[in-house]
Amino acid sequence: MAAWIKSRFLDFDRRVDGAVTFFLRHYGKTKFMVAMSKKAQYFGLENLFLKGPKAFIYFFIFYLIRDTILYIIIPIGFAKFIE
């Protein structure tokens, strides 16, 4: 049964070009966020902002939303569910 579920999941993942496994592997990061993280490590945050303020703001907002969901909303939901 588990092998059947896994094969169905991998089949679906192949149809969406590996988006599901990418999302799970990078804990909710988009490809844009991964690329910007690498650039932030290479250039530093100030230089990254000076290279493209609009992209930097999108990057910051995506991380803010992702972290809010992962570290605040989901744990509160589990806590309410367990109560």
C-alpha cells in the first residue's frame, strides 16, 4: 500500500516538474527564494538591496510570509487541535 502511494505521489510530482519535492526539500522556499538566498550570501544584504531593491523586497516578503506560516500559524493550529 505504501509503495503504491509513493509511486502515485512521485508520478504527480513528475507531472508538475518536481515542484512538490522541491517545496518539501526546501521547506516552502520557491526557486526565486533559493536563488536570492545564494545571492544574499555571496553579495551581502546591503549590496543585494542596492543591486535590485524590488527583488529584495519580494524576497523579504516571501520569507516573512513563509516563516509566519511555518513557525507561528502551523504550531498554533496544532496546539488548538491537540487541546
